[in-house]
Amino acid sequence: MACGRSDDTSDMRGNGWWHLLFAATMAVLAGILTANLVQGAPRDALSLVAVGILVVAYVVVGRHGFTSTRGAVVFLPVMVLCAGVGAAGDPNMAFVQCIAMPLLWTQIRRTRNAVVVNVALVAAIAAGMLVFFGSGAQSIVEVALIEGCSLVGSLCLGIWISRIFELSIERQRLLDELRAAQQQVAVLGREAGAAAERERLARELHDTIAQSITGVVLLAQRAGRELAADSPEAAAETLVLIEETARETLVETRTLVAAGAPVDLDAGLDAALLRLGRRFERETGLHVEVTVPGDGPTAALPKETQVVVLRCAQEALANVRKHSEASTVAIALRRSGADVVLEVRDDGRGFSPDALEDGFGIAGMRSRVAVVGGRLDVETAPGAGVRLTATVAATLASVGAGASSAEVVRS
């Protein structure tokens, strides 16, 4: 019982306007027929009975025809029959077409079936009117014109509505497919990004930590041999090397974890670079100078672009740690016209430009910057240090007139 009440409530809420229109039409029709009956038209009693049966049929099954095929199959034939019988008692019963024709187009899903029922409805009303007026030539012509116009108008309007309904269904299907495709693309993008990150992490582990741990193992084996050969001084030197190598491996591990950790940009890119510089100086003992804009022009950069810039700075410092043998590092963030530029310089030993694509994470940084429409430039030579420049487009909100002040932090 509870389930039935829930369905009735849902039906009333979803098709309330239809119920109201049907009730209003029946009320007007009943009023006309009752007035005619009072004025001495006994045949209107037949029409009133037809209206009463139609109302009962709608309340029992017809109102469910919008969502139930069974309800429509039962109600629509009753509606056609009542319309024809009612027209035989009073031609004013043709007024029922105002609600009957839209109802059948709404409750019947297939256009062909709706056309058949529409023709049947018009034929029934026309037959009832001919019963009332007689089958004279003039009556036939008048009824044919009236119901013919009604039929043509109903068919045109109904087919148009059906076409709109079909287009709506097709549009909804395409939207569902588009959403599914977008979700699939997002999943594939996440999977591709995860795969690329795993590949990068595996390469970093192999090139740094794995090699360092292998060195620790070999040194431990050497120390064991030296102890077995009763050479404590040589073993002590080897143990010192083991400690140094282990410490370097620990630093490399922390660097790798920091590079892959979630980026905290709540305080902005400028603050994140300052924290990065201070932490790098504490870990390496190198002199680090960080220069960031004082008026915060990078605040309007999209979050993903800020992450890319920060990741480039992290990778550049990782290269300094591993390869440069530098004593000083400078990190500068500035605005250049419509661009924001990150520059990382060191005074280390540099390397040959021919080795740019062979290592040092340059290819990965270039790919990362290209994703946000930027570019990466590297200037270096043996013994001349390295200058890495990442340029990304600033948003319109971040481009203003006048020179910006700068905050210089010497860690």
C-alpha cells in the first residue's frame, strides 16, 4: 500500500498540469452539457454520462498513462469511445479534443500509433456528430471540414512535438556519451600521468639511490675483508666511506621524496620558493639567494602553472646537488612583459650542451613546462656553471603597468 501511495504522489507531482487541464476541460464541458440539458435537450444526458465515464477512466488508469504503457492502452480506447458517444448526444462534446489530442500524443510513445489513435478519435467524433445532425450532404461536408482541420492541426502539432522529443532524447544520449568519454579521458590522463611518474621515480631510484646502496654493500664487503686480513686502519677508513655514502644516500632519498611530495602553495609561489631555498641551503651548506617579486604578480597564475614552476625549481636544485659542485646558487622569479620567468643559476662546473637531452632531467622539465604552454632554456658550458630559465605566460590579471619591487632573501 505504501508503495502505491508513493507512486501516486510522484505521478501527481510530475504531471500535475495535465491533471489540472483535464479537470478544467471536463468541468467546462459538463457545464455546457448541463445547461443544454436544463434548457430541454434530453440527449445531453448521454453526453454527460460519457463525460462521467471519461473522468472515472482518467482517475483510475488515465493519469498513469504518462509513465505506464498499460494505463495508456486501457484509457485511450475509452477516451475515443466516450468522445464519439458524447458527440452523438451533443456536438459540443467535440470540445473534448482540446485535451484528448495532446493527451494521446503525450501518452503514446510511437508516432505511428499516435497517428492511428488520432485518426480514430476524429473519426469517432465525426461519426457522433453525423448521428446528431443526420447524414445529409451538407452535414457531411461541414463535419468533414471541421474534423479534417482538427485532424491536420493535431497531426502537425503532434509530429512536431514528437520530433522535438526524439531530438531531446538524442541530445541527452549524446551528452551522456560525452560525459562518459570525458570521464574516460580523465581516467586515461590520470593513468598516463601515474605511469610517467612511476617511470620517472624508477629512473631516479636506479640512477641515484640504487647505485649508492650498491656502493654501501661493496664497501661493507671490503671492510669485512680488511678486518679478516687484520687491517684495522684500512677497515676504519672504509667504515668512514660507508658512513659518508650512507649520509649522501639519505640526502638523495629526502630530495626524491620532497620532489614527489604534494605541493603546498597556499601562501603562494613566492613563499614556496623561499621555503625551498632555505631548506636546500640547510641540507647542502651551499649559499642560496632567492629573489621573488614583492608585489605578488604570480598570484594570478593558474595553480597548475605555479606547480610546474615550483617543480622546475626543485629539479634544478636536485641537479645542482648531484652534478654541479657549485658553491653558490641563485633563484630568481620575475615578470617579463606578459610572462613570468623562473631563473636558477649556479657557479658549478657546468657541462657540455650536447649532454642536455641525455640526463639531468632536462627533457622531463621541458615536457612539464610545455604542458602549460611555456618553454625551458638552458645555458651552460664546461666550467661555466648552469643557467636554467623557465618562461610561462601570465594571466591578464597578473600583467600590470609599472615596475615591481623585489624581495631578496639571502639564506
